[in-house]
Amino acid sequence: KNVVKMNSESYSKNNVSGRVKMYDVLSTNGITRVKGKWELAVATWLNENEIRWTNDIPPYSYFWNNDWHLYFPDFLLLDKDTLIEVKGYERERDRCKWASVDKKLVVVKKKKIS
């Protein structure tokens, strides 16, 4: 966990959960990778609306099930200091992750993506 914290740029956008396709997309920092079609849709919308964003975000530590874990939000809106999490469903663990952030957090659920 300390290695991940010290080298978060190596893990955040490349850390793939499950079997999801990765897509290359233009971000404020250049070409970056997003996970899945939902993140691609959000990234495309942000670009079309000229909202500066990145997914190179340092991880947040959170305590769950008697242990510390790391949470990597999906997007950071650079001019708004706001995080976006793209989520198909919500669990108790997700709410615990979201409580760990020190910025405004917007959760974009499946229904809102289209």
C-alpha cells in the first residue's frame, strides 16, 4: 500500500478492476486511459463542454472491514476542485470510500450517464 501511495501515477489510471475495456481519450494532460464505456462517455462529455479534467489523482485512504484500503476516484475537475465517481450501483463500501475525500464529490450513476 505504501508503494502505491508513493507511486500513485503508476496505479490510478492503469489499475483495472475486473474485466473492463480501456479507452484512450484526450484529457487536459494529453492522451490518457479511462476504464469502460461509462467513463469514456463522461470524459467525452467533459471535453465537449470544455471542462478541464484529469484522472491522475492521488489515492485516498479509507478504513473498511478492519483494514486500510486505497480509493482512486475516476475524475478530477481541475477548475472546480471537484471529484467525479462513475458508478453503476452503490454499496456500503462505496459510501465509506466517498466519505474519505476532502473535495466535493459527484457520483454519476448509470441512469445519468446517457
